[in-house]
Amino acid sequence: MVNKYGYCSPEAQVFVPILNKSFMSLTEQQIGERIAYLRKLRGFSQDDIALAIGMPRSSLAKIEVGKRILSALELQRISLVLQFSVDEFLNENSFQNPAETTTNSDFSDSYAAGNRHNAVEKIKSVLLYILEACARKPNVGETVLYKLLYFLDFNYYELYRDYLTGLKYRKLAYGPVPKNIDRILWQMITAGLLKRVKCRYQGFSQTRYIPLQGADLTLIKTREKEVIDNVIEELSGMSAVAISSYSHNDVPWKESTIGEEIKYELACNRIAPYSMRR
């Protein structure tokens, strides 16, 4: 079962977050503030979230101000819509403001060691390049963008045993998502490189990013651009539901554990039609 936001319903998920000690360490006020912060960051209204998870808006409003207890199932439903890791949400130390700078832990292995600034600038250029190329494709919202990033990164690693963006990806219930991509997108928005808009696509709510500046192609190698172009050509026409489902059958996603990092090395175990060794 798929909801209006393109994600599987909670009843279809095999992962149910457990209320552990880390959850108990958070107050109702802290939980509510985190949900409100992420909701606003994503550009959703309380009505949007309430409708998506089947909750009265008044109940969500009480949760956000710490006046109502949030259940594990309700938290899972909200995480599916707002696309965050429940484990990171509940961890007081790992929950970070996307406006903060990126760290080496956001990248795979030592990719950005001592060169984090250049790595982030390259990611920004890749994002701008994808968004420019897909500007006329109304299906390319946030979910499709994240999956395009995943495939270009893992396709490139499979071909060259090297990193393209170097971003880490986490296996979430609705597919692979780049870790802390919100930070980079937020930096781009505040710098005037991107504009985030909420719109409707085929009757559903959608978050889109509009490029306000061209990509710096000097930061993208010729063979990297070839991989990016191939991914855009082959996959950018898919809907959010279709590309999410497609990612679920890729070996790196299948062989990873929900909530944990997807290892790039798993791309070497791919089979058709995902393998680049055709």
C-alpha cells in the first residue's frame, strides 16, 4: 500500500522502531520541537502531515508543543513522510541542524579527509547539474532526486571503484537516502543557489528544488558526467513510487539493514539489470 506522498504505508513496513533508552531520554517537549523543526524545514504544514499519517491536526499541534505523547507507530509514520532516520531522530547526539557545516563523517571512508570544502562544492555542482537537466520534468521532486544521487554514486563506484560525490547513504524503509543531504541543500538555499517549492504533482504534494545558478562543470570529471548523464537518461522519467521500488531490488539496498549505512562495496555484487558490467 502506498500513500499520497509516494511512501509505503506503515502496515506494509517490516521495520517498527522500538522505544529504547534513547527515546526515554527525550522529553515530550524535545520530541515535539524536533518534529516541528523537521516539518518546517521540509516545507510541510501541520495539515499536510496530519492528513498523510491519518491524525487530527489538533493532535499533531499538541505533540509539537509537548502536550501529547507520541507513540512509536506515529513516529514511524511521520518519519516516512519527512524522510528521516528514527534512530538519528531519537539520538540526542546525532540529531543535528541541517544549517550546520558538514563533517568528514558525512562522507564515505576518507573521501573528504582534509578536503571537505571541495567535496561539498562538488556535491553542490552535481545537484545543480541534475536539477538543470531535469528542470522540465515535473516528476523530479525530492524523492526522485535522492534516488538519482544514489544510483549515480553506486554506478560510478561499481565501474571505477572510486567515489563520485562520496556521500554516505542510509537504508530507510522508502529507499536509500543520502546522509545529512538536508545540510547541503539548506546551505544552497540560503546562498541563493536553489529555491525549494511545494507543489502538486498528479494530485499529490511534492517538494521540488529549482536551480538558480548553473553548475560548475570544472568540478565534475568527464567520466563522472557520463555516469550522471546515463542515470538521468535512464531513470529520471520514473515517478517517486517507481524509482523507490526500483531501488529496493538493487543488491546494495537489499543486503543492508534498515537504518544503517549502505556500503559502496556492495555495488560489486550487483546483477542485471542494475550492474554496469553489461
